[in-house]
Amino acid sequence: MLSNKSKLQKLRKLMQTRNIDVCLINQTDEFQNEFLPTYSQRLQWLTNFSGSAGEAIITMSKAYLFVDGRYTLQVKNEVNKNIYKVYNYTEKTPTEILKSFKSKEINFGIDGNIISVKKFNNLTSEIRKNVSIKLLKENLVDLIWYDRPKIKKSIIWHHHYKFHGTKVSDKIKSVTKIIKKQQAQYLFVSSNESICWLLNLRSNDLPYTPIFMSRLIISASGECFLFANIKSSIKFSKQIKIHQIEPKFLTSFLSNTVSSQKIIADPRTLPSNIYQSLKKLKSKIKLIDDSIEILKSQKNNTEIKGVRSAHLRDGVALTKAIFWIKESVMKKGLTELQAVKRIDTNRSKNKHFHSLSFPTIAGSGPNGAIVHYHANKKTNRIIKDTDLFLIDSGGQYLDGTTDVTRTISFNKVSKEQKKMNTLVLKGHIAVATSKFSKSETGKNLNVNARKYLKEHNCNFDHGTGHGVGYFLNVHEGPQSISSVSKVKFLPGMIISNEPGYYKANAYGIRIENLITVRKLGNKYEFENLTLAPIDKKLIEVSLLTTNEISWLNTYHKLVYSKLNKYLKPREKIWLKAECSNL
């Protein structure tokens, strides 16, 4: 097994032979996926960093690793600081490193199959003229990764109509309208989630996200050309033609079919190498955000009904796990990994369960301050009765995707912890109770979520809310609650509401529910989907307004009324107390 130092040495030797001075290694793959198959975890193989977002800049003498605020603590535990200089993006960016090079000419190598058109264009506009970008046809890490896992063929299946409620033909009609409106002949779909949604197909190519690796080209007449490496044989509509996904075959198809045609494509997910191929064919390419994404984000009545049902079952599983965890910590002791096993096992027994929607986050005490912490044998703590215990977990069900965070206490709670938890709760309630116009984005709601923390000179270094798919990616666009959100909320959109507070080396707090947009007269409001008690022991009631108390009491009344019939007597007694009025 190669050390991190040896891996870098091999990479630099290869760079030298290819006349590359600097190279970029992304934590993504050819499809811009968040959760990666093992054969695409290049950044993790090279650096040991296991987070879902990050990138490395490698020179002949230095190595830099960049992560966002979710991973600033995690990266310190995983990456050798003697090898890599680690930066939060707020401190320094890859382009700032590139700008600092003073050599006459720098050859900058990037895998053109991975870097998207948008990312590439941003880089070229920001870096200095002395940096020459080389779009590579192969990934340098792949060439030195001697034991790289093999790529497997996709086993796909139809997602049943009773779960989604919309025929493929009807979805395609909606998409062809968009193509015609843009006066184009073809739409190039490079998002796996969009392809799976459109064709009502699912697979197991990725952990936590039931999609398969593919490309799709749709004509204005509704003909679909699907490029995938499929093992299973299932019946497809006559509209859908199956092809192999190999780059050479795709290029050949493009050359024979879409040459000199007007094509719509999403610059955020379209690989730069494919874009260059299309340009060589003299195709007229219009770069706009994924035309299917906005359709996919608006769940129909069947899907909303399914999501409610999934959240009910999910809430029962989590609530029973919280009861067991609290009892176990107080009576016999419990580790983080034991808690994770119980949470995951409870969820797996649910009807229509397919998989977790992401690896369960269960951090006690100081581990709770690591936003995307995942317990392992090395970091596993015994949960103390004086700890705060942050649990962020979710499931993929045939009838919906869940994501919920609760911070729970056991014995003693400090005044500071109660205060900070209450400020987080106030931000959560501010979002949950929002009434807004048709033109509202998540930008203003993000301000409201942080308001009470900022009044005490505190904040959290992650978004307030992300979109959620329907038996697809737990992190889905285009909707969000953040400082950069530009997408208007529409009925049927599902979003997380998850403000938090994290005190390094001490504790973490986060309260997360999923909410969906619904129409209220001439305005919109949110409907809470998540059903699980919020720890009252962590609330300083004097900091809450009458309306906030009323919201929490109403929410807890709903939780108890929905869940109690599925609980054992002792669990029911406990939940009734947990859900009693403040």
C-alpha cells in the first residue's frame, strides 16, 4: 500500500513526463456526482480526505487542499498537514494559488472529462495569462492508481407509476416544449438525476443515491438516445434508443447525428471535453441551466403524498432510536458507532426502504462540532451523559427521501448550550413560519435563519437549506436557502431547514426538518414534513416569543398524534412527555 507521500511522488513524475507544472484533482466524477463510486474517489485515494466536496492543487514542490466550512475540522483529522497545505475556500481559493505563480509559463493540467464547462470558464477568466490550461483526455490519478476498483455495469429498474404518478411520455412532452421554445433541435442531458427522473428509472451505481451513470440526448420530436453501460435487460419505450456510454461511441454518435445542429446543454454538468467535441462539429451550443431540473423540483400530488408517508415511517424509526439511545447512555453506556447501528437498523426495517440517503452523522461532544462527522473505529467516542449528541440521518424510500437532524441531551445541560440551542431553534422557526410572495428566493429566509445567532455575534458556516429529491439525491437543486440563492420557490419544492451552531472541541447543535412549498391564497408557505421530537431540555423558554412557543407546541402535538400508535408503551409514555406543552 502506497503512502500519501509515495502517491504524490508518482503523480509528480507523471506530470513531469506530460509537461504539466500544476494539476487539479477534483472530488467529483465525470457526472458531477456528490456521492462517488469507489473507482472515482480520486481525491480521497490521493489525500485521505473523505468529505463530499474539495479539490487539490499539486505542483512539483507543493500540495494544496481546499475544502468548505463543513469540513474544516474533519480535514485536520484525515490529512497529513506536513504534506498538504489546507485552506477553507473563504481563506484562499485554487485560482488565488494559480495567480501567485511567477514563472513565465505554467502548464496547468485538468481532466477534461471531469471539469464542467462552467468551472472551466470560471478558471480561465480568473487565472493569469501566464497559466496555460491543458484539458487532458485521461485522469492522471487513474494512471497511478494501481489497485483502482473496476467499473461495473448498471442494473436498472423502472420506478413504479404508483410512486411517481407521471408517465415518461408526459415528461418528455414537457421537455420537448422547452427545446422548441429555445428554437433548438436537441437537448443534451448530463445530469444523472434528471435522466433518472425523466425516464422513471433507478439503479444502484452510487451509494446513497439510486441513479445510474448515463448521458441522454433528446430531440425536439421527443426521440431519446440513452448512453449507458447497462447490464440488466428491461423493456423501454420505443422513444428510447440505448447506446453504449464509451467516449469514442458518444463522439461518433454526435458526429453523425447532431453535427451543425442547435443543442441546449447545462454548463454546470457538461464535461469540457464533450463541449469541445461539439464545437468541433460546428454545433450551435446554447448553455443554460438544466431544463429538466426545475420540472423535477416540483413534486406532484402523488409524490407529496408519498413523501408524507415516508416521513411518518422515518419519524417512527428515528424516534424509537432516540428513546433507546437516551436510555442506553443513562443506564449502561453507549458508543457513537452503536448508536449509528441502531439508527440505521431501525430505518432499514421500514416499508419501501431502499438505502440510507447519506452516511449517518452521529457526533457526541466535540465530534458534534464537525459538521459532516462520521464515526469510525479511530474516532468512536463513548457518549457521556453530559454530552450533546447530534444525529443527522435520512433514508431513501421508494416513496420519498428523508433528511433530519436532532440534537439531544441526557443529563446536565449548561446555560450556554441551552442559549445557543434556543437561538438555533428561533432561526428554524423563523424559516418554518415564513409567508412569502411568488418572487421569493431563499436569500431572505437565510437572513432570518441567522438573525438571532448574529445578534450574539455567532453564525454557522454552511447553507441553511438545500433542495431534496424524490427517491433521488438528498441534495438537489435548484432551490436552496442560502446567501446566493436565486431560484424562486414553487409549489411542490422540498427544502431542508437546518440552522446550526458549532463550538470547536466542545459541541455541535443543528435542528433540521424537511419542508415543502404550498400555496396559501396569493402567497406561499411551508408545510413541515419531518416528524420527530425536538429536545425541550435544551430550550431556554424565556428566549422564545409567545408565537414561537405556540409553533413548537403545535408541532409537538402533531408529532405525538402521528407517531404514538406505532410505539411501545414505554416509548409512548416518553414521547408524550417529550411532546408536552412548554
